Amino acid sequence: TQLLEQSPQFLSIQEGENLTVYCNSSSVFSSLQWYRQEPGEGPVLLVTVVTGGEVKKLKRLTFQFGDARKDSSLHITAAQPGDTGLYLCAGARGQGGKLIFGQGTELSVKP
Amino acid sequence: NAGVMQNPRHLVRRRGQEARLRCSPMKGHSHVYWYRQLPEEGLKFMVYLQKENIIDESGMPKERFSAEFPKEGPSILRIQQVVRGDSAAYFCASSKTRDTLGTGELFFGEGSRLTVL
């Protein structure tokens, strides 16, 4: 049973397009993090959202935490080939680094 | 994540052999976490350690797997009598405090990829 469901699992788009990745759960999390992982590398933290309804922006990336703290979304505007990678959401039920990860969204941005 | 050092990056073992994976956390970090990533799956938590203590091992298989974080030296994840199903990428992460959501972040290493023949 996957506690955190990410969709889509695979996404291939052209440079300049917009996209949204979703991370859904029936469970409440105290916070949610988004990571980006490149082949052969470890995940790198992009953002942490803590408050229900919170929106954070990181250049062309916009992250939102659902009001009920059960879901989150990542929106990328005008995607670029450098955005290619595996995007992972991870939920925490308290403090500490014990995270529950989604299965990931493999994004490919073609020039 | 460059500060968390894992070795070896790649390890090949035959069924029944032992695998030892090492993790040196970032300087000043005393909290270490091990995660396993199987193909087309997300990372799964295995164990959380502080110096000389196992804090949470709820994600560790009951048999063949053990972890330690001694007072001196790296954290070690040990897999005895490996089987093909142990083939995966094993990631170590470290944090400065238990509160990774407040002042700290969770920094991941580049992983150790175990292949069991």
C-alpha cells in the first residue's frame, strides 16, 4: 500500500510547457517535502511546506500544501530541459528524518 | 548533499555473502538515516540512528540487516547472507538536529548501489 500516491508517474513534455505533479494521501502529515533526484545521485531537497494551504515559490516552481495537509502539488512554469529528473514528495508525521516517500514522477523535458 | 559521503558507490556480491555500506554524515551532524530505493519505487525508511544509539529501526527487515553508528567512524549498514531481492540503492541521510523541519534539513548522500548476483 502506497501511503503517498504521486501522479503522473511519467511525464514527457516540450520545453516551454507548464506541468503539475500531484502528491495525494488519505493520511495527514505534519509537513511535506519535495525532492529532485538525478540518475546516480541522491535526492536534493527543493522545499518543505508545513502549514495547510501554504504556497511556496522557487523561481519557476510553485509548491502548494493542501488545506487538510493530506496532499500537495508542484507546478512548473515554462519547463526547461534542466528540469528533467525524478521528483519525489515525502511526508513527515512529526519531527525527524523518518519520511514517507511517494513513488516519484519521472519528468523529461525535450528541447 | 555533497557533504554526506557514502561508500562504496557500487557493490557487487554473490548470494550468501555479506555487504557493508558506509556513511559519513555531514560535519556537525549526529543524526543518520538509512533509506532503500528499489527500481520504480520511492525511498523506504529503514533506520534512524544517533551516535551509539538506534532510535527507530521500524523499517529494517527483522533478519540479516543491522545498522550501527559508533562513537568514532561512519555509520554502517550491514546485510548478511545477501539475496537477489536485496539489490537496490541504499541512501544515507544526515541532519544536525532531530528537527529536520525547523532549523535543519535532511541531506542525502549519493547512495550505494548493491547488486546481488
